[in-house]
Amino acid sequence: MDVSTFYALFSTTCFTLTGLWWNVVRARRDWTADPAMRRTIGGVYLSFLLPALMGLFAQVGGTENPLLWRMSFVVVAVVGGASMVRLVAQAGRDGTSAAIRWTQIGSVVVYAAIAVIGVAPQLVTPLGLTGIQVEALLLIALVALGHALVWRFLVSDEVPD
């Protein structure tokens, strides 16, 4: 698949997931009553929104203007990583479950990798891939972690009824 086509489909999918998550949260107003829950809900939201934005920047920059996608990925990854670090720090004090905290920590690691590859895409040359291809794989991992958080919401007894 062409990288540009991938990012077009990926962004659309992530924006759709963002909208679906809004509907879930809107249907569960009780979740927003608890500040710790609101923060976790926001983390899930970012797990879909930020990859969608990076996908859009990849489409605009693409291979013709790699500096555009690289810098946008770095900026968005720093925002996402800092947000997740803050969530993890607060989650420890809130008593958020270990499974959710570990998923959030995984997101921090992925955001860090996205930023590093954005700064130095030549690091992935030995893999036989381009920087923008490795970024695509990392974004897939980020969305998978977002799905893991959603799954915890759907099956956990720790989440308010």
C-alpha cells in the first residue's frame, strides 16, 4: 500500500474512533463526575485524536516535504507524551488500576519513539524502512493501546456503572 493512502485511511479511521468515543462518553455521563475518570477518558481521547492529526500532517508533508511531517510528528508526540506522563503520575495517586497505568506508560514509550524517529529518521535505515513507514507502525501501536484502554472501560468492574 502506498504510504499516502495508508495515512489517508488511518486518519479517517482515527477521527471515526474519536467520534465513537465521544458517543460512549456522552452515553455514560456518570463517568465524567469523577476527576480521575475524566482524566483517563481524556487519555483515551488523545490516543485517537493525536494519531489522526499526525496522519493528516503526513499526508500534507509526505515524501515531498519530509520536514513538515517530521516536525509535526515531533510536536504532536511531545504533547501526547507529556499529557500521558501527567496522566500516569496522577493515576498513581488516584488509585487507577495497574492495567490502565501500564497501558498509559506504553503510550508514553510509543510517543517518545515517534518523536525520536521524527528528529532522526535515519535511525531506521538498517530496518530497510523509511522514517514515515516506521512512524506508521508506531501510530498503529498507539491506536492499539487506545483500544486496550477502551477495552478496560468496557469489561472492568473498576469503572463506575
